[in-house]
Amino acid sequence: MNWYAVERDSRALEYVAKPATTLLLACAAATLHPACGSERFAVVIALALCLAGDVFLMLPNEDLFVAGLASFLVGHVVFVVGFVLGRGHGPWWQLTVPLAALALSISARPVLRGAVAQDARLRIPVVAYMAVIGVMLAASALPPNRLAIAGAATFVLSDSILARNRFVAPLKHGQLATMMTYHAALALIVLSLR
């Protein structure tokens, strides 16, 4: 429903469908019976923060962009906590963190340039966000859980599309691609709990 709203540019429908989708995924996570209840709890909290970010980012007030960014940033920190609590960490942690950081630093340069060109105050929030989502991607591989890794990687893809669309150059169907990959990322992370 949200994808239809985005593609048809129906603001009224999007205001209902976007938060409703994230809320349904949070409810699904809350009802699963994973091996580790603390991981489930962290994922539900992270999804609640994503829900707050959804609301901040879809409202037409540009001043709420940083609040949306902060909500997602804290949500990613909570995802990391959930991944570590639920699965601990293994020897791959020391390798995955620098690899994720390297991949993000290469792909993020044009985004950071564009963000700073629009508003120099975005430099620190955007860099902090990129660092945290890189750590979240790395933490998804502790120890390897294919659905968690796929979810985290799809989240990075979604945020990359959003950032390029906003700060570098508009992409054809960029907003739709952002929402499709975002919902896929959340669904994969929820499924990784099982």
C-alpha cells in the first residue's frame, strides 16, 4: 500500500501506510519466539525508532530531517545491540567492521559532498549516520545469519538510494526504490529472529 502511495504521490495514503507498515513489522517481531528474547526486544525497540524516523522524514518540514536521521541512527545502534546480545561475536567481527567502513567510505563521498553543499551543518550527522550503519552491517555477521546480513545490507542499499536521491541527483523512481528496499530490509531483519 505504501509503495502504491509513493508511486502515485498520494500524501494522505502515505501518511497512513508508511507508519502502518513499520508498525506491523514491529508487531510481527514482538510475537516471534527467537532463541534470544533480548535480541527480539532490541529489534522491536529499533523498529519503534524506525517508525519515529518514518514520521519525521515523511512530513513536509525540512527541519525534521535531522530528527529523522537521529531516530534511524539510534535505531541502528539498537539493532547492533540486538545482534550482539542475540548471537554474541566471533572472530569475524574484527574483519567485518573495517570492510563495512571501507565500503561505506568509498560510496559515501558524493553523498557527503552533496549534503554539505546543501547545508554545512549536516556534515557531522551524516558522517555519524554512515559510521553507525556500517557498524550495523558488520554486526549482522556475528556469527553469520544470512537473513540478518541480507537485511542489514538491504538497509544500507535503501539509505544509499535515499541519500543519492536527496543529496547527489534525483533518481527515476528513487523514492519508490527507497521504500521497497527499506521495507525489505526491515522484513529480513524481523525474519532473522527465527
